Amino acid sequence: MAENKEKKSMNIYQKRQECIVGLQKLKLKMTGENTYSHYKYYELGDFLPQLNQLMNENHLAAIFKYTNEEATLTIIDTDKIEDKIEFSTPIELTQLKGCNGMQNIGGTQTFARRYLYIMAFEISEPDTLNNAEVDEEAELKRKKIDPLKVKIIKDLIEKSNTDEANFCKWAKVKKVEDITNGNFNTCIEVLDKAVKKYEKENKISEINGVI
């Protein structure tokens, strides 16, 4: 019960991060293989059952949409359904040998869906260093945040009317792009509080202006 309450108090970005780390701990194996180019890849079945479980535990849902021009995967916080993260990619109809038009569409959708899930949850092969296994969670925390997380932080800086230079000084980095994954959640929590404080102060100012 306490764990369920804790999940509800997390924002959508923290929940997504929980799923990313959870998948890395599972050490997923690739079963798809391109025999012509000699490389392996993830099939949806290699990670989707485990990911669905992690998303359920972290109160997230995913909706896949497909048009003639673009495929979109939307991650939704089921505790606060207005909170969403959207991932999209342009698409081109795949022409599969020996397949009819409908089968080609199905193959294209499957490829786009797999690609978007891999993008959304940062699924990659486990890193190795000196032929030894690396603690993926620790390695992830040391890495700098990706462009999506940079945008999230910058949006919150703007919404909270925070000076970006002062924020970077507080975070002990030269620029937002230098923030690590390990410090991302702390930055989000601080900025969330700053946004609420700023909105509250603005609301009071508006009320005083009316009275």
C-alpha cells in the first residue's frame, strides 16, 4: 500500500526512468536476426512482456498510433492522465518479399512500434568495459541526460521563471546538457516545487489586483 502511494507521488518522468532502469536490470536478449547483414536485433517479444509489467507497476500506459506519414507512441501517467510524453517517427511503407499490401502495412507498423518503444525506454545492448560486465544502473546514472530530458528541464526552468545560469550553478554544471541521469530526478523535483511556488505567487498577485 505504501509502495503504491509512493508510485502515485512520482511524476511521469520519474516513472519512465524506473521502467528504463528496470529493463536494464533484466539483461534482455536479442532473438531477431538479419541473416543477410549478420546482425541481431530486438523483437517486440524480447522486451514488451517485461516492459508491460514494469509500466503496470509504475502506473504508466502506452498508446501506439499510425498514419500514412508518421507513427506515434504516447506514454501516459495513469495517475494523472493529462501528463504525457510523446515519441514519433516518420515512416515509409516497407516492401516485404512475397507479401501483399496488407502484410506490408502490418510489417511497417511492427517495425515502427518496435523502434518507438526502443526510443521511448532507451533500450540498448548492455555496455561492456574491458570484457567485464558493467553495472548498467550505475553506468546510466553517470551518463549525461538525453535531448528529451534537456528539453524537460528547460521547459520547467521557463515555467518557474528560474534563471537558467543560477540553476546550473546550483546543479554544479556549466549547462543543462551536462546534468547526469543520476541527478535528473532531483532537478525535476526542485523545479516542480519552483513551478508551484511561482504559480501560487502569480495567483495571489492576480487576486490582489482584483480586490
